[in-house]
Amino acid sequence: MAASLYPPSSREPAEKRRALAPDIENAFQAFSQKVFADSALSKKTKRWKRREWQSNLKRGSGDGD
């Protein structure tokens, strides 16, 4: 099997991102809370978005918080 295209997942990139740009992180978290609030999006769209987010976590593009 070929080597993974993405590096192994770790918390370090997310922690560094938070330290360097806390306002952007806070804005993203606030946006996420609104998007996933009841009736903000259809259940189908939320389900798709969660799967995409989980897929990104597996590839190391997020930290799971």
C-alpha cells in the first residue's frame, strides 16, 4: 500500500493555529455553533457536514474539539 498523502493527526497544528490566530478560531467556533443549532440547516446537510468534518479529522486536518 502507498504511503499516506496526509501526515499523521496530532494536536500540535491546532494548538499552534489557536495561539497564532485566536480571533479566527473563536469566530469559527461561533459559526459552527450557529450552523449546527436546531433548524439552522436541514438534517441531511448536517449529516453530510459532520461526515466531512470526521473525514478531515481522520486525515489530520482538524483536532476534534
